[in-house]
Amino acid sequence: MKTNLLSTGEVAALLAIKRYQLEYALSEGHLPEPRSRFLGKRCFAPDEVRVVAAYFGKVKTDNGENTDGGGTCSDSLT
């Protein structure tokens, strides 16, 4: 099963926020920690990215596109 996951930096870039803003929101408990980690780093699933987007007041389209681009944390985690 292939799952597209985004790193903290990739989520920040996708939502046009600073990485430290996302890390601060996570460390203070304003946002839940993502369920997955890869090599000790946070990996955000699409549903978790939507939660982050909502917290920061960013709008995402139904197909997950945003004008800022994106990437993957890991091509697959099984």
C-alpha cells in the first residue's frame, strides 16, 4: 500500500507558513502529533494536513492541491 506523507517542512511550505510555527503549535499541544514517524521525523497524512490547514486558516481544495506545491515524507510505510 502506498501512502503519501509529508514532512514538517513540506507541510509548512505547502501551507505557506514557517516551519517553526508548525513545530510550536505541535509542541504546545494546539495540534495533535501526527500518527506516523519515519526515521524519527514527523510524517503527516493528508487528513492530518487538513487539520493543520484548518488550524492556520488555510484553504485546501478537495483534491489536496494548494498553489504552494508539496512533496512526500516517504513513498510508503506499511
